[in-house]
Amino acid sequence: MAIDYQERIPNNVDLAGNKTLQRALEHWQPRFLDWWREMGPSDFMASEVYLRTATSVDAKGWATYGALRMPDYRWGIFLADPVPDRRIGFGDEFGKPAWQQVPGEHRSTLRRLIVTQGDTEPASVEQQRLLGHSCPSLYDLRNLFQVNVEEGRHLWAMVYLLHAYFGRDGREEAEALLARHSGDADKPRILGTFNEPIGDWLSFFMFTYFTDRDGKFQLKSLAESGFDPLARTCQFMLTEEAHHMFVGDTGIARTVRRTLEVMKALGTEEPDRVRAAGAIDLPTIQKYLNFWFSSSLDLFGAEISSNAASYFGAGIKGRPDEANYADHLALEGTQTIAVPAGESDVGSEEVPLRNAMNEATRSAYIRDCEIGVKRWNRLIAKAGFAAELRLPSPRFRRSIGAWAGRSVDPSGTPIAAAEWQRRQAEWLPTAEDRAFVISLMQRVVEPGKVAAWIAPPDRGINNLPVEYEYVRLQ
């Protein structure tokens, strides 16, 4: 049955006027819905959820709100409005007209970047599919589902690019995006972080704060691309990505607030007593922070990268907010990169700027992450406690780059492998830690009520009260 694109899939790319693309997406959509029912939020397909749906790119009114079943969500395809006579803003193609079609010499590279970005979107839905059964409130349950449907829309955006600009190869890649699954032994997702299980809400909040923030920086880099349809697609995706990071930031803050309330009531910082009172102690929160931050750092790639240099030089992938840099060619100058010096020391290497693009983006990401950590620490200080949450060193627990496989403590100091084995339980969640956190994940679905391990939100959604029935369960 033909799809009414204006009704079912709001878009500003004239889907109805492109018969070839229309047929391709008519073929793909049922498979996507099958994937959503099989791998999307478990057991909630009949529930009515108060969701935000993108309907245009107008900054003043780009979305509408309303209650609907998730399978009926209108996954749209939107590109930011075109910039007349847009020019490539960096690299060897600086100042030349942006590409409206895929240059033949960059076809495989652009396809790989789009597929990798696209693969992360359904992966996170799969990682989070069981969380609804342990939601701390209807407010949080709705936010989980909002993140999920928007990741689904981002998948649609990448699939649109594959179908519209990459022919048969693109169609095959779009099919493969639904064939891989997070954590699958035979067909895992492309990037390691997106195969990590998310079995509790503290992990979900950490993921949306740290890993979705990586997504923000990847999208900002691709939004600079000389391939204009990709750039415009990513610019609009950033509009929705901000909510995902908000969910993580406020979720962690609410977890910390509740922990502080318990600590003050008990008059102690002792982790065992805090746990016994049904809150997550600060050292455990720090362990989760260490895990998800270090995992997300690997998503930027190696510190020294010839691929990153090639992407920049070719005008394919730039630096986030490229306009803020004075030098858009990056042919001169170097960046200092920390590298191992023997088994126990930290040395440095001067790397040409183009080869250090991954590290430049990772450094900007780390600075952005620090903003939330400072807010959480202000809560702790205001409550009268001296403890602090801290980002571990970017050398800690790395699987990619110069520090991959190295034994390094959270301060960034190289240590002996035996010491790492002995002490990693101090720095990363243990099986016991995870079991404890999961034990707190008791589902609360009465409107206005919140689980005992987390503080209530400060305000509701779209000017509605916190007590609003954001999800009508069936």
C-alpha cells in the first residue's frame, strides 16, 4: 500500500515527488516497523505516550506535542533550510561550492560515515528496550520513549541519505542497519559502546549524558561537511539531540540530589549506610561515570589519525563549529598529544593539526562534559559535603588509540598491570555494584510519584505539571 508521505512521514525533501525514492522507502518502512516491534521498547507498543513530533524546521514551531502509540509515531525526514550559495568551510576544498551530489572519489568514505552514524541510532534503542519495566516515574518513562522515537527518526534521516544518494549500495546498507543488533554475538553494532548493555536507569542517564554528547560532537562535525544534504540533515538532528543530553544531565543531578538527602538525614557519607537507606552512594555514581565517560571517549577514534586528516583535507568532515577557528586549512602548526613513554611514563608528541583532528574534537567534548560535572558538584557542596565527582583522565580505560590496553589509573598515571587488576573494582562498577543498582530499579507508574532512589524532576514537560499522566499504560 502506498504511503501518504505528508501525513505519515512529514518531510521537507519532497518525498512524494521522487517516485524512485518513494518506492525504495515503501519497501524499507515495513521492515523498520517490524524491527521497532521486535527490538523497540518492550511491551509498550499499545501505550499512549505524550510525545514531541518534528513537523518542520521552523525554529519557532518545529514540533508538535500529543499522545499517541509509538508505532504510530510520524518518523519524519528533515534537512535544515539550505544556505544560498553555501561554500565548503575547511580543508583543501575551502571556498568551493558545497556538493549537492556525492563526488565519485568520496563515495565510499561518505557512505561509511553515514552508515556508522546511522548504526548508532537503532543501537541505542535496542540497548534501552527493557528499561521501561523499571522506570522510576511516568515522567522518566516518557523521556525514555521520546529519546527512543527520536533515535528512530535519526535512523530515518540517515536511511534517506543512503536511499537518495547511494543507489543500490545505499539500499543494501539501509537493510543492514536493521540486521545488526546491539550485543549480538554474530552481527553486533559497529561501535563498541553501542553493544554495552544498559540494564538500569543510572546507566541510561550516564549514556544520554556522555554517549549522546559524543553524538552531538559527531553531528556537529558532519554538519560542516561539504556534502550539503548530510550537513543539513545533521544540523536538524542536533535540535533533538539536545533533549537527550538534558535527560542525562538532569537524571544524574536528581540521582545525586536524592543521595545527598539521604546522607544529610543519616548524617553520614558511609556508602553502606547510604545503600541500606535505598540510595546510590556517591562512590558508585563515580564508578558509573568512569565507565561511560571512558567508553564514550573511544568513539572519537585514535589521537593521531591519518583518516581524520584525509576527511578534513577533502572537505568531508570538519571540526565542530568550524567558523570559530581562524585557520580553516590547518596546514601549519601542531598539537601536543600525550603518548606512552615506556611502561610507566607519559610523554608527548607534536602532531600536525590535521592528524590531530580527533583529539581536537575529543578535547572540546571533555570541556563540554565538565560543565555538568561542575553543576553536580555544586549540589554536593551546597549540601555541606566535601566529596567531588570527577572525570577520569582521557588516558584511563582506553580501547582505541595510543593508550589502548594500557594500565592507567583515573588520574592518568600509568600503573603496573597487576595493580590495575587489583584496583579496578575501586574505579569501575563491579557485578555487586550493578546488582545493587538494579535492585533499586522498582517500577513506579502512579502519576506524580517517583522511585525512592531518585529525586523528583523540577518541572514537567511542555509546561505540563510533573503529576501529568505522560504515559497511559495498556
